[in-house]
Amino acid sequence: MKKPSIMAVLLFLTGLLCIVSIFFFTKSTMEQIIATEKDVDTVTEQITAKQKEFQTALEKYTAAVDEVQNNINYLKQKAQTASQKQEKEKADISEEETASKPSVFSQADASEPDNFSADNGHVVGIDPGHQGENVDMSAPEPIGPGSSETKAKCTSGTRGSFTGIPEYQLNLNVSLQLKDVLEQRGYRVVMTRTDNDTAISNKERAEYAASQGSEIYVRIHANGTDSSSASGALAMAPSQSNPYVSSLFDQSNRLSQCILDSYCQATGFQNLGIQYTDTMTGINWSTVPVTILEMGFMTNQNDDTKMNDSQFQQTMVEGIANGIDAYFASV
């Protein structure tokens, strides 16, 4: 038998060594792969556990939020029910009186001025805009003398988006305080309404104020819009081309400017200027200089909160009264 050469032996040993090396390398690699898979499985399990914890926490949070919202809704409903009950009781108490007195303007003595003289010789008519929801004034009336266009006799107005106070109540609160301040300054004041239940239309209000000797007619309102960012005060007056009261333009414009400027100076509210309109029934039926003061936006948090603060209302009233003083000083 031929003896293998050294070269063959070396090649054999080299091949054997390679096979052994490949075996151990493959085994090591597989062990690493298996270890990595175990690590991945561990991390996956941890992630799954965290997801479950997060889902559980989210469910608890959602349940807590739902519970809080349900409590809020319950309290709101309870408050609304209580308010409706109070309004109904109030309406029941005053039903007979309201039915027998459908309009301030229709009273027997309404056509003659009160027998009361003003200390400073001036008479101011104040109209707290709108009225309570329990009085139905949806019937139409002409927007001006001889007009074929009509509007509802009166509405309840807007409502505070943040305070919940209805506009008709805010207007009345400010107007009654304004009456007191003006009387302290020597004016005689004619109020178109002193409660939220007396039925009197916008046309009747303008006629009533004039019939009682008012030299000017100041209508107190608050504004509202779809945007909560809108804020500030503005005044409204008849335009120069108003088909009903164009002759009142100059004096109404001056009255509007005096009141608006003084009001904004006192309150710090943004002055949005004067808007001229020919579609306001209470303006078109007036026979004396007339203005509407839109005191602020009840849909704006700052305006709504301030206007319904009793101390700030004193500032508002002083500003309006100063404007009335300024008007009479200029005529």
C-alpha cells in the first residue's frame, strides 16, 4: 500500500480542522440567535404588559371623566329644574297682574308725563333691552311708521356664555342702577320697564319714553356673536338716510358718541365705534335723539364676567351717566 504523502495528510488535517471550526462556529451562532430570540421575547412581553397597564389606566381615566361629566350634567339639570320651578312659581304669582296689565304703554295715565320735575331740568328715557322668556311677544309689529316690514315685538336677547346670566336680566340690573345715579345727579328718569314680566313692545317703549317727556332715549343692551374672541362696546344710531328718523341723525350720533366714549373710558373696554342702522324698531319709532349701547359681548369671557360683576357694574353706570352729562353739556 502506498503511503500517503505529507501534503495529503496536511490537506486532510486542514479540512478536518475547518469542519470542526465550522461546527463550533455554527453552534455558537445558534446559541446567540436563541439568546437574542429569548431577549426579544422578554422585551415583547414587557411591552405587552405595559400596553395592558396603559389600557387599564386609560379605561380608569375614561370612567372617571365620564363619572365627573355625569355629575356635572346632573348638577346642571338640577339647577335648570330649580330655575324653571322658580320661574314658574314667579309666573304663577304674577299671572293675574300681567294679564290685567299687558303693556305699560296701554295704562290709562301713560299718555301724560308724570307730575315730577327734574332738578337739573333734563328728562332721560332708559330702555332695558329685551324681557323675560315667559312673556310671549312674538307677534309682529312694523319696524317704523308706515313700514310694511315687521319684526317680533320683543325678544329675550342673548345669554352669558360663561356666567349664564340672560341679557334681559343684565340690561335691567344696569338700567336700574343707572336710574339711581342719574336721579342723584338731578335728572328725571323714565323707565320703559322695571321688571322682566311686563309686556311692552319695542315700538311701545319708544312711544312711552317720548310721551313721558324724555329728551333723549338710551337703550341698554349687550352683544353676542359666534366668536368668543369678539369683545368691546359699541353704539348704534339711525343713519343719515334713515327713512323714518333721519332728522334725528345729528343729535343721535352725538348722543351715541358721548355715551360710548365715556363708557369705554370708564370700563377700559375696547371702543368699537358707532354702527348706523335703519332696521331697529326701537330706534325707528323714537321721536327724540336715540342710541343703543351694546355694553360688551356676553359670548366673551372677559366681557361677560366683568359685566355681571356688581362692583364693575357701578363703573359701567358711572361711565354711561358721564356720557349723558357730556351730551347735555354739548347741546
